[in-house]
Amino acid sequence: MILAALLAVVIGCGSPPVTPILAAPFPKQLSAWGLFVGDLADLTPNEGVEPYRLNTPLFSDYADKDRHLWLPEGTTIPYAAEGVLQLPQGAVIAKTFSAPGTTRRIETRLMVHTASGWVGLPYVWDEAQQDATLRLAGASLALTFTTPSGDSVALDYLVPDGNQCKGCHETKTDVMSPIGPSARQLNGPSPAEGGENQLARLSRLGMLTGAPASPDDAPRAPVWDDPTTGDLDARARTYLDINCAHCHSPDGPGNTSGLHLGVEVAGDARALGLCKPPIAAGQGSGGRRFSIVPGEPEASILLHRLASTAPGERMPELGRALSHKEGVELVREWIDTMPGACETIPPTPG
């Protein structure tokens, strides 16, 4: 590991630095961005490109993900305890998707903070794993793999087009924004050598300003499948926050549903979905009356839509074709342990 880290430094020192690109046209090849050095598929970051991870990431058909962040020289990220951190103009976020359990690169999605706002750029890797090409129209790739539960899967993996990127990353005011990099999600060990806390590391590198001296004084998202990092309620709420709240929030495109699944929702059981009839779920309700029925996961629309793979039913509706079996089980257990009942609520008219 030490030798590999030293080699990465040596390689990176001889490479041209990354430079900001604030407007189209954007490079046709991923390699032209200069984010990685050496063999591109190794994802060895260039100088100033920082690997990072989220405590609880968005589910994307079991794909493995490598995340990297680059900031233009002289810029920083101001710390904020709540919400997604506001990255400066010129910043680049790279998220590389690999076939589950392998190093076969599928796509690298860039989010670039241009002079006119954030844009999403999907790059599809070639079969030889030499480079990735910008595919604004998206792509469909045949994959076969085994899930963590041992299920064999054959999947037509969908690389989103530019408009589909907006479907997840755009607010109700048509402003695109990253979803993952918040203080609570970054408050955990870095994937870089040594596993230093990411908030502390970003502060030490001069990329983050204003963070608490101790990460213990910052909010921390639990790891959804690690009970040592949080109780069932905290882990389930965090799972829904990262997978659903970019849409189901007061500022998201799903705000008209009245279902708000962000971790900041507190004291409003109806907004969270408890005994809440849907406003316009249509066939997505599966004949169920309420988003969440305490103690009755199979009667809850929320669980039904998380488990479904049918178009028009599944949620999230973009970014996945498979059901996240392990995540569904987490939410099922969470609902099953909820006290209370919905018997006193009258049926929805219609």
C-alpha cells in the first residue's frame, strides 16, 4: 500500500495539472480532463484530485462506485452542518461505476460547476478499459453479476442521458445540484491511504474551511448496513434520505406529494408518511391506502414502491432497474417496529 501511494505521487507529479472548464464544449474523452494519471482504469488521482466516500451511498443496481473531487486552485468549500456542501465554480465531481465485485469500469459521471451552473456529463468506458467517451444520449450495457445476497443477475444497465441526470439532480426551481457530499455523509474515514476522517482531511488539505476542530462536533450519517454506527431508525432514515429525499423534499421535484423523506424531518409524522394517504400515486400504490402503516410493512406504499421493479411503481423511478433487497429489508424492519396504527383514519375518498 505504501509503495502504491508513493508511485501514485511520482506519476502525478509528472502530469499536467487539472484546469477548470467553465463552459461547453466539454472534452469527448474522460482522459482529456486530466483527473487521473497512469493507466486510466486504475483511477489513480492526479495532484489535487481527492478521493472520497459517503457513509451511506445511493443504491445504483449494486454497482461499485469510486468518487473523486477536484477544486480549482485558490478555491475552498465553506462548511455547513446541514445540506449539501456548496462547491465553488469550476469544481468537478467524478463518480465511476464498476460492475459489482469487479474492477470493470462501466461509466464515469462528471458533475461540473460551470459558469452557468452545474451540468452532468456521462462518460461510457470502452471494452478495452482504456478510456471513456462522452455519451450525452446515454447508453445501455449488458451486465451479469452476483449480488451480495448471492443472487445471479443479468441486467441491461442504463447509463443516464443528460435529461435523466436532471431528473435526480434538479430542484423544483430547475437548478441542478450534487446530492451526496454533505458534512454528515463525509464525516467518516477517507478511502485514501490511512483512512483519516474526511472532514479533518479536507480541512487539513485546505479544501474545506470553517469545519469544527473535531469531527465529533459535526453531524454524522450512519452506515445503513452497520448497526454499530446507528440504531435502526437512524439507519433507515439515512437510507431514505440519500435514496429518496433529493426528490421527496420541500425543494425537490416531488414536493407536491407532501411526502418528505429527508433526515431533517422531525415531529411531522404525516410528512414522513405515517398514515398519510397518497396525493397522486396512481398504480404505484399497489392498492394500499397509506405511505407507511406502523407495524405493517406489507401494507405500506413506501415499501411496495422500494421493492417494485415495475415502471410506474418503482421508487426511485430513475437510477435503478433492480430492487435493493438488503435496503428493502432494512426499511421493512423499520416499519415493522413502529408503534401505532392507522385504524382511526377514514378511507381516502374516490
